[in-house]
Amino acid sequence: MNRRSSQMDTDKRLRRKAAVIVKVRVQPKASRNAVLGEHDGALKIAVTAAPEKGKANKAAVEVLAKALGVPKSSIALVAGAASRDKTFAVTGTTQQAITALTEGKRS
């Protein structure tokens, strides 16, 4: 599946369900997996995975899903597959839950 068709699949899925858009800054090769709070207007997530072959992206989805209490399947990478700065669409959560994570609170 190429990048364009993957984006179209994501768009179709987002139209079916209301999604919250989350800007994320990923820190790969960290000492632990964790949500670190806010960094330059984005949610900062540390992951132990290296940034190769999508490993850090997968780890970021896992950390974000666990922190929000949603299944991994409800998180879609919308932009930034090869960048530290990413945009995710998350279904099954609220903007308040995202805000609580950026402020370092657990919901």
C-alpha cells in the first residue's frame, strides 16, 4: 500500500468517527516509554524504539493508546511518518483527556 492510498484509508476512517487531532513530538531511543507532557505546543512522548522501519511510530502509538486508555486501532498517524513531529487522529477520547496529558495529569 502506498502513502497516498494509506492517507485515503485514514481519511475514510476519520469521516466515520469523530476524531481528536493530537500534535506529538516523539523522542526515540529514550531510556523508557513515557508521556513527558507539553513541548512547544505538542504532546511529548519518549519511546525506547529506534527511529527505523516505523518502530518508533509503532511505539508512540502504543504509549499514546495506553496513556489515553484507548485501543491502538483507534489511533491513526496522519502526518509525520519520517519526522519527530507527528500528527495523530484519535477516536474514542476527548480533547480534555489530551489536555490532561499535556499538563502532566492522568485521566
